Amino acid sequence: MKSKSIFLTIPVVAALAFSANAGEWITLFDGKPTTQLRGYRMKEFPTNNWVIEDGALKTVPGKAVDLVSVDKFENFELEFEWKVAPGGNSGVMYHVAETGSAPYNTGPEYQVLDDDKHGDGKNPLTSAGSLYALIAPNKSKSLKPVGEFNSTRIVFNKGHVEHWLNGKKVVEYQWGSDEVKALVAKSKFAGMKDFMSQNEGYVDFQHHGQEAWFRNIRIRKL
């Protein structure tokens, strides 16, 4: 049986901040083959690495090939649902350029993870919902059990960035701020000169070699 579409309801107060300028929703994936996603540094969809299973895009364990949006986005609101297999690891990056050998050379990551069984879950900075290796989720974070879908919302609005997880805002920061630059300088990304340097870029769904599922993916420009 196909999964029903479920999208996170945006709080009215948050929506009013950009509703006047928000564009129409663009469906990146709704359970059927999509022309809105392709392989990283590829022209086509990597059918050997991703399949559709019960209305969700699922990684094929093995060779890792990320998916990226066909279009670039500057200010945007992105919604999707995700789950991982026990011990699973994935992520969603944004403002990604295809200039590096990997998407994480340029785009920061919203961490997708089994916090209980993956080692990254032991460190809040690399746990689910975090700005990976830079900002930990706040205490309002609530993660569904492995095997259930989590709802995520990422908002990038004139440099103000928010990570939402299951209806709670768990990370908030200002793109390009001195605080964020200081965090990057002390992180594994310090030697990547193009990291978080793009004014716009692709949205990237990470294939980490393990099983992960994404569904109900949509985005709109702000």
C-alpha cells in the first residue's frame, strides 16, 4: 500500500514572515519517478543507487551516489520526511556547488541519523537534526523510533537558517556570521575553502552507503 502524503504544518507566526514573497511549492519527489532530482555531478538519475520503495526514495546499500536538485536555490523552504535503518546515517545538504569531489566540500548538512545505534549520535554536534559538526540541536528535539518517518523542514531566508524536526525548531543560525565562521574554523571543514561560501546552490540528499528513505519532498523559493 502506498504511503499517504504528510507534510509538516508551518506555524502561522513563522509563515507570516515570508508568505508574501514565497513562491509555489515545487515537488521534488512524491512517490513516482522524478525529473527534479539527479545524481551529484551527473545528468541522469542514478537508478542503480536509488530505488522507489513504498512511495519513498531508498538508497541501495553499496556505492554512494548523492541526489541533487536540478535547480539551484538561494532563499527557500524545504520539507521532507526521512527514516534510516538501524545504525543508519544520511543527511541533507544545501547551497551545494558541484565544484568539489563531494557535496560536503561546499554545503552544510542537516544530519539524518539513528542516534541510538550510530556512533555520531553520542555527540550532540553530529546527532540527528544538527548542523553537522557545527551546531547541536536544542533540548526541544524529539526523534521518532527507528523505522518510523521523521518530518523535517529547513528554512533559508536572507541568511537566517532554521532546522526543524518533527514540528520543533532545533537549530537556528545566521549564514556567514562571525559566530558561524568561528565554528567552521575549529571544525573538520576548516581546510575546505569553498565550504558555506555559495550564495545559492543545489539541495543534496546524501547516500552514505547505508539504507535511508526520503519521501514527500517539496521546496519553494522565498
